[in-house]
Amino acid sequence: MKVKKLLTRILSITVLTAMLGTEVFAIQQEMTVPNQYPAKYTPQYIKQITPGYKDIGKDEVFYVALDMLKDTEGMFSRNAILGNNLSQKPVKIEFRDLGQINQDYATFDALGWKKGKNLYIYINKKHKDAPAGAIAALLAHEALHQDEFNSLAEETYAWTMEAFVWNEIVKLYPESNQEEHSLVKRENTLKRLLEKGNFTNKYIKKAVLSNSGYKGLPSYSPGFDNL
């Protein structure tokens, strides 16, 4: 009788452990692969690609975003972030409260920054839960800012790059187009401007020239001498 009770107890503990194990795995899956990632980016796949991206920062959403830039117009930006840039070192990427850098930047979506010989991309922390595809398009833009100089021509080129990349991302990964996110709204605005201009920078350039945040910028900067 005692043996029977003991076996029953062991069986109950085993079933409970299995149930808890399944629940923990499900929670881990949910935490590791939020809906901001396309379905192909499973925990196993992310683990596989991490070594190639870990030098750029600690947030795995950046690894996914950079991986999504493969075979798009954003390949140049991806390679620049990985080290093929003026500093010849990987660009460090972080989510930041941009207002702590300068209150004038509080509402910016991102900043390309140079400190000494190192390059950084700071993304507004409000975009932490944005789809990785939208972050990929934003990174394609910011990776073009590689020195302390900026200009209207450089911003026009960067915005146009961002629009082209987002246009490709939503074709490759349509689940990225989650319009409840403010960053996706930004990307769709740029995409519409690109389409309106028949895939030229005509209307994006007008938006840049009228942007109060770029007031006072010179027309041109090194590497960007055509507006």
C-alpha cells in the first residue's frame, strides 16, 4: 500500500514538473521571439546568427534587424554598421532617452553619433517594441551618418535610403507593417513620399528642406555634394 502511494506521488510530481516545464518553455519562447520578429527568427535561428552581430550591442532585436537588411538596398548600411565605415570598427547601437543627450533631441527617432573615433547609433527608447523590420529601415538611414558633418543632401539621401529599404522589407516580411507603432507610421509616410515621387527623392527632398529639425544645416557635406 505504501509503495502504491509512493508511486502515485512520484507520478503526480512528474506530471506537474512536465506541465511547469512546458509553461516555462512557452514563456521563454514568448520572451525570446516577440511578435516584433518575422516567424523565421526562432530562438535557434537567432542563436545561430548572434556571433556575427554581438559586437554592435546587447539587444537581439538589432541582430534581427541587421539580418533582415541582407539582400536589400540596405546592405551598404548593414556592412557599415558591422565595421566597413570610416572608423573601421563596428557601430555601437543602443536604445536611449535622447532627451538626456540634449533636450532638442527628445522627440527624434534616432541619432547617428561620433564620439572620438567611435560611431554610435542611438534609437529612441520608445521604439523598443517596434517591429524589427522598421528598426532595420531606420538603421539603414542612420548608418550613413559616419562623421561629425551633416547636410540637407546627406539627410535627403538617408531618408531616401530608409524609404527604399522599408519598401523592400514590407514585401519580404509583410508582418512588419504593424501600423499601431509610431516607427511604422514614420516608415509608411516615407514610403508614400517615395511612391508619390515615382521612386525618386522629389518629395522626400521637399520634406527634408521643410523639416525644422534641419534648420541651419548646410546644403552639402563630405560625400554628399548633390542635392
